[in-house]
Amino acid sequence: MEVASTHPEYFSHVRTIIGMVLGLSLARLVNGLTRFVQHPGIIKVYPVHLGWVIFLFITIVHFWWYEFHLSRIPVWTFPLYGFLLFYAMVFAALTALLFPDQMYEYKGFEDYFEQRKRWFFGLLAFAFLLDVGDILIKGEDYLYSLGVEYLIRQIAFVLLCIIAVAITSKKLQMVLVLAAITYQVSWILRLYVIL
């Protein structure tokens, strides 16, 4: 068995595969958004769906930005690598849920999103729980540097996802997604403007 090493290129190696998965996720969002431009007479925008697309785009870009703090990890193991790869793949699954390969059996994005929102919000809640593990990997000091707001934020987003599944009012759904986007941008600007 080989002794664990702390070579900096290990972090670069892990970042590469995570970057590939996140890059595919962002590409799926961009490709999905261009459908509205390519086929404006056929594919109609559903504002609530579009709001969650914007939220997820911001969240994925944010995830990639703050994952740089993984450079502080002294020893890389396969389970650690597997966890981070799995976490990144959850974002890929979320983007696939927002923009499916085919829409033939649905009347449009409103119909699709309303029928699949349990899957989307369930997986999004799971991503917020995985984030706690990701933060703990970076160390207790990193967790404490985020303050008590971090844990409140994670719990609030998980609860928001549970509530979002039950909300049928389009106006209330829109308020919820706009609040999520606003808070996410606020969080990033307050804590992550500088690495």
C-alpha cells in the first residue's frame, strides 16, 4: 500500500473531473435556454421554471468557485474523490430534470415542471444536505468561518424545497424562486467575492 501524499497536482486532478461534470451541467442549461430562442412559437417560457434555471446556474457557478477551498485538503482518498464527484453529478441530474431530452408527452415547460417538481425539489434538497458534507471536508475552521448563518441557510433551503413541492399557486412559486435567487446572490456577494 502506498503512503498518502500531499502533492498539489492531486487537487488539480480532482478539479479537472469535477470541472468536466459541472461544465456539462452549465452547457445543458445554456442549450436548454437557447430552445426558447430557437423555437419561440413552439416552446413557451414558464417563468417559475426559468427562475429555477437561473437559480441553478448561479448555484453551479458558485459551487465551482468555492470548491477551490478543497486545495486546503492535505490528503486525498478515493472515498473523498467519489463523494465530490457524486455531489457534482447531482447538479448534472438537476439540469437534466430542468431540461429533459424530450418533451413530447408534455404540453410545455409549465406542464413538465409541475409534473416533475417533486423530483427536482427532492434532488435540490439533497444537494443542500450534501453541501454540509462538502463543507465539513474542508475542515471545522472553514465551517466556523461561514458562521451560524450557513447552517440556518442549509436548513432553510431544505425546508423551502419541501414547501415548494406543495405550493400550487404560480404567484407564490414565483415569489419563492425570486427569494431564493436574491438570497443566493446575497450569500455569494457577502462571503465569496474573493477566494
